[in-house]
Amino acid sequence: MYAVIRNYDLFPGTKEEFIQQVQKSLMPIMNQVPGFRAYYLVEVGDNEMAVVSMFETLGDAKASAQKTIAWVTEHTDLFFQGFSKPMAGQVRVQSEAACQSPTRREELLQGCF
């Protein structure tokens, strides 16, 4: 499995509209990419978002970039103040069970952080 990580600085006041546009128009594109497994949009600051996309192969990740370039170009002037260099690589360790259903807050903090 391969992960692609991107960081976006948004124009102030555009965060909620950006999230809606991702859900409405980017997710349908991503869902059509062969090998696409997951997409996580993470709010990391007032006007900063991180995106983690998961793919079966590096080729699938590259195909995703080609399929989404028109969407990114269309939305750049509306939302993005700046971009960080995307990072991509093979996922070497994966664990999901420890964080799925903690029963107490302490378990959540211990298992996920």
C-alpha cells in the first residue's frame, strides 16, 4: 500500500467551503481511481489542512494525480495560499485495531498517541 501526504494553506474563511467541495466534487473522482483505498482530510490549524490518500500501488497514486489535476487547478485560486511538496511512499507498518473502539478516554489516548 502507498500513501500520499499533502499539506494545504487555505485562504482565511474558506475552510468549510473547501471541505464541501472535496466531498462534492473531488471524492467522486478519487473513487474512480483504480487502487484507491482511502482519503483523509485533516484539519491541522485554523487555515491548514493535511491530506492523506492511500493507494494499492505507487502507479495508482500517480494515476490519481493525473485524474485530479483539473480539480486542483480549478480550485487553486479559490482556496490555496500555498502548497507543500507532496510526499509519497510505501506504507511499512499499518495498525488499525488498537484505535477502533476504545471504551475509555484513557484507552484512546494510550492506543492512538
